Amino acid sequence: MRHLTDDPLPDGVYGEAEAAIIRYAQKSTRLAPIDDATYGDLERNFSKEQIIDICLTVGLSNMINRFHATFL
């Protein structure tokens, strides 16, 4: 957990699939564009349905966190 905000992610801490999710979540949370490389990393590790689930989970978590940050 302590490396979730590291950019770049440290070598040897996360597997390829985990790192793809973390890089996607970092970009999504920062409202950065999801470029072809980021999507390609997801696509190499997950099915289309799994990518949709990842996007929905990250998006919902961001929405809830922003709501909580507003109302403490």
C-alpha cells in the first residue's frame, strides 16, 4: 500500500497486472488522460469485461472519496 502513489512504481513490488491497475487508477484519480500505453497494459492482463469492472470500481471509489472529502 505504501507505494500506491509512487510514480514510477518501484520494480519488484507489484506484478504486471497489479501495476497496470495502479497506473490506471493513478491517472484516473488525477483526471489525466488514459493513453494508449496505459490502456494497452490493462488489455494485456485483463478481458474487456474485467477492464470495465476496474474502471467502474476506480470511478466509484473516486466519487465516494470526493463526496467524503467535501462533507468530512
